[in-house]
Amino acid sequence: MSSAKVSATPAKSGFFASKPRSAAHQRLYARAVVPSVIDDDIDTLVNYPETPEARRSYISKKTNRPVTDFQYRVYDACRQVPKGYYTTYKAMADFLQSGPRAVGNALAKNPFCPLPVPCHRVTTSDCYIGGFSGDTKSKIFFKKAKLEKEGLRFDDKGFIIASMQQTRFFKDFA
């Protein structure tokens, strides 16, 4: 992967300052159960099919199905988010000309985690931790631990702290 350009400039003026915290996200975090063991692995490298032939023949160990062209587009975009930064489902969806839920569904099925497809680096638009591996009840603490290990910080409700929301936001997909 080539060196990524990192942009700390929000998509529009006041983008982060105007983001209200979702009450639903706050309730989700309050009801989440911290697992007894936290998986904070950010270093394991999984083999990623690069050629069209390898992609067509790859069967996901997570779903026992082939990975779709759309899922590969999502994974290719996600690979661009540098360590220590985050992006949002919406920013990825805008780049892919898709919807945030479609991006989230593809990432929930990501068989290439944590590397080369660091899906833990994708949050909701209001900077809430969001789901991880299709789970919003306990695995979110895995995602939070991975991001904290990469240098991001969260408040006590599961949101990226305000001082990092602009400076660590990645949106320059290529």
C-alpha cells in the first residue's frame, strides 16, 4: 500500500462541532457488557487476495461464501485509513457512492481483520465507537481497545474525545 495522505480538515465548516451525540449510541454503550478478555490485536496480518483471479476464488472463513465485488471495494477503501486515524461509515460511503449501512454490513463480514483491512478504524458519523464484527454489545470493547492501542482516546460514553475528532479524521480516499 502506498503512503496515505491524511487530512485533518473536516468535510465542511463546523462538521464536528455541530455533531450531536446520539442518545441511542449513549444507551447502547451504557448497556454494553465488557467481556472478561479483550482482543486488542492490531498486528496480525491476514493474506489479502490482490489479483482478480485470487479475489474470485477466495472463500471467506467468516461467512463460507465468496467475497463480493462491493465488499472488496469497501475493504480496499478501508485499507487506506492509516494507523492512529479513523474514518466514518458515511465518509467511506460517500467515496464509494453507496450507503453507510451497506459499508457497515460489508465491514461486519470482514475476513481480513485486523490487517490489512483495519475495520476497527471506522466509526459512526457522531464519532461513536460503533459496532465491531457485527456486534454492538461486547465486541465494541475490542474495537475500542484496538483504537486506543493506536493512540485514539474515548470519553466515558464511547465517543472519540473532541480534541481528536478533527485531527485524526481521515477522508482522503483515492
